[in-house]
Amino acid sequence: MRNETIAIHAGYEPEPTTHAVAVPIYQTAAYAFDSADHGAALFNLEAEGFRYSRIANPTSAVLEKRIAQLEGGVGALAVATGQAALHFAFVNVADHGGNIVSVPQLYGTTHTLLSHILPRQGITGRFAESDKPEAIEKLIDENTRAVFAETIGNPAGNVCDIEALARIAHAHGVPLIVDNTVATPILLKPFDYGADIAVHSLTKFLGGHGTTLGGAIVDSGNFPWDKHAERFPAYNKPDVSYHGLVYAERFGRTAYIERARSVYQRTMGSVLSPFNAFLLLQGIETVALRMERHVENARKVAEFLRGDPRVAWVNYTGFPDSPYYPLVQKYLNGNASSLFTFGIKGGMEAGKTFYDTLKLITRLVNIGDAKSLACHPASTTHRQMSAEQQRVAGVLPETIRLSIGIEHVSDIVEDIDQALEKACPSARLEAAE
Ligand SMILES: Cc1ncc(COP(=O)(O)O)c(C=O)c1O
């Protein structure tokens, strides 16, 4: 099946009791056992089924199957937020003493997770000086447990060379984990290029309407945990917290995602509510159509900005002179992201006036809504970073990040035009002289 069809149908057939066509919301905490033996088999992971909604829920299970199929993976785990998904994705490979080698261009809170929060648990985030494969390789050592990248960085907009990163990660016996939130599996399927694990904030383009937080981890099933037993003992030695289960032996290709559920979701929670799973499924039904319009509108807005004398720079990877243009062709089939940044002439002050004058485009910190959104990363999402860390992450004081929505593009451009006029009237006059 193709994307459009998977997004609407995967993971659900009208259920046998009521034949409900829409995915039912199973708002239940627990599930009845037929007998003591049935309960025991469920707890031993020997029988398929549900026991308690902190571990699995039928509505969320449909969402998990749908996302797994969109990504071409063997299984998925849906959780409460994208951040919870990232946390589980990291601790599911790294214990005390381990490190994760990452590109520097990350969403601010993920950067904080790797640079401040996980180190308190003995897991170090190591940031390369760029997203180039050589820069990543330099930091990998015997304690590295994964290479990490956002397929399209938020807000830097950089497109990672996934195939090259996967090659390097695999040469050192570690998986490549990618955050595919900004690209979505509609624009890019990282497993086709060797990534092992994909993480999503479903809050963004996949959910698509800015109503619902959610996250997911998807397992490609391709990383050979059993071949790297020394680096990943948690997959290859009996788990005393789960009656001696050996994940790689028992689950084979789904070992990673089963362990994420049985160890982290089970003991730490961060569960997605069934109602939110339902809302996210509704959003996903139209994601393929929406992504087309996001991409098309963004191109027109970027072209408008680039041709405007009031604008200092536009960082849009769909322009042939962008250093990422070849990677946009290779990985995104030419579909540059609708998330991009620009800077207005007049620096910080002009940028703030522009931001404050927007009428249609909403001022907030979110991306991937059907609505067009704008954010000033230096004062919000990337505020916790030093000026140097911000620069490496692609954030300057005047940077405005746009997430172009699916309104009529003329209305979006008109709003930007009127805000530029207020913020920077003299530049246009000077250019006209
Ligand atoms: C690329 C990326 N990953 C993860 C997250 C975190 O997602 P959530 O807000 O659902 O926790 C975000 C949030 O903006 C993001 O942009």
C-alpha cells in the first residue's frame, strides 16, 4: 500500500463486535482475564492481548501499527509526547557510562535532554561540530551506544545524510536513531537509507492540527542486537526485572520495541491516552495531502521572502544554492521542508517588530499545524543554550522560524508583507532608490 492508503486504513479492520468503521476509543484502564492461566500467559508475554493500558491499549495499538507501516518498521510504541519517545529511545540503548553521539542541530529540548538531563543518569550526549559524517565519526568510541540526528533539523532546516550516518554508525556496531518529526514518513522514510530507529513527535505534522500531544518510537527491526552482545548486554543477558527474559533471543527483530514497552513504558508510564490516540489517528488520515500543500505553500513564501529587499537572508533548502539542496533531492524527492528560517534587515529589533505585527500567522512555539506559525527561537525554544550553542544549532538573534500552514498562500504572503512593512519600511525605500 502507498502512503495515502496506509494513513487511512493501516492497523484497523471494523472490529467484530460492533463493526464500527471508525477506530473505537477504548477508554479502559484494564482488561478482563479469562482465567488465572490466561492472565499469567499475558504477563509472560506468551499470549497476545491486553492486560493494563499503561502497557498497551487497543486504540493506541492501531496508531502504533499505522505509524510502523508508514515508516516501514516492524513495530512501534506510542507514548504521551515526543520528548517521552526520545527519552525512552535513548535509555533503551544506553545505560550508565554510555554515550550518544549527536549532530548539533537539534530541537532545543532534545538538546537539553542530551546535554543536561541524561548526564545526571550517567549517559552523556556528545555533540559533533557539524552534521557531517566525519564530525560524527570522530566522537564514537567503545562506550557509544547510538548515533542520533534529526532527519531535518528543527529549526536549522539541515537535511542529514542519513545513508552516510548509518554507514558510520554500523561500522562501529551502533544503531542510528533519527527524529523524523519534521520530515514525516510522507516526505522521507529513514529506514530505506539504513536508519535503525525512528522517533516522532506526533504533536506536529502527523497529528497536524495543533490539538494533541503524542510521541512514537518505530523499530526498523534491522539492528542486530545479538551480534553486539558486549555493547548491548541488556538485549543479550537475562533481564532480572522480567523473570530472566533475554530480549534478543525471545523477540528477534522486534527486541528493541518490545523492550521499550516492557521496561520503560511499563515502569515509567508516559502513556498516550486512548482519546489522544484517536485524535492523532484522525490527523494522520490526511497527512499525505497536507504535506503536499505545506511543501507547495512554503516554496511560494520562501520565494516571496527571497525577492524582498526588506529581508536579509532566507534559509530555505529548496533553493539550488542551499548547501542542503542535493540532500533535499536525494532524500526528500525535492520537497523542501515547510519549516524554515529567515532574518529581517534591522536585526533583533526589526525581527521583534515583525513578529509582533503578524496577524494571521500565530506567534507560538509549535510546528506542523495546519495553521501557519512563527517563532523566535532565541527567546523561546533555544533559550537555555549559550550563544555559541545557538549559533551551531542554526539560531541567530534575528532568526524567525516559520512553519508554513495550508491556508491560501496569498493570505500567508499578505500577512508577512504587512508585518515586514511595519518592521522595515526604510529598506524598501532604499532598495527602490
Ligand atoms: C523535532 C522535534 N522532536 C521532538 C519534539 C518534542 O515533541 P513533543 O512536544 O511532542 O514532546 C519536538 C517539539 O517541538 C520537535 O520539534
